[in-house]
Amino acid sequence: MSAQWQIRFDDGHQQRYLPDRQAVLRYVLAVGLKAASPRFEVFCESDPVVLGDGSPGGRAFSLVEIIDLARPGEIDRLRAELSVAGQPGGQP
């Protein structure tokens, strides 16, 4: 099973779980300009939490990127990455 992605936005009041990086990009581009804040924190599922007794403690996510749509050129960068990812031989 591939790692799941999580985005948090609207100053942490909203979060979504998405299946892959392309879904993250599509979601940010679709809702970004309507969101209360232009900042999106992107997390990827990391190694699961292990409790002190060795038993599983649940999923964990690590911050991998901050997408700030207020940054000049950010929307174009996301569109370009999504375009390349959708081409044959592009990144998954």
C-alpha cells in the first residue's frame, strides 16, 4: 500500500487525506483561491508510531512541504508539476 498524503489549511482548521502527490496538487489548485488562507501544509505518511511496549500506536505523518499560493509563481509551479506528472514517463 502506498503512503497516504495529508494537507492542512485555513490555519489548521481544515485537513484532507489524499492518495498521492497529484491529488494534493489538484486539490490545492481547485480550492486554494477560495480558502481562508493561501498556505497549505503538506504531509506524507511516515513510519508508524510504536509505543514503548512495542505495540503499534497508529499512523504518523511528516511535514514535506509548505505551499503558499501568495508566493509569486507558486500556482504556475504547481500547474507545471502536475502537467509533467500526467505525461508518460512523468513522475508518479
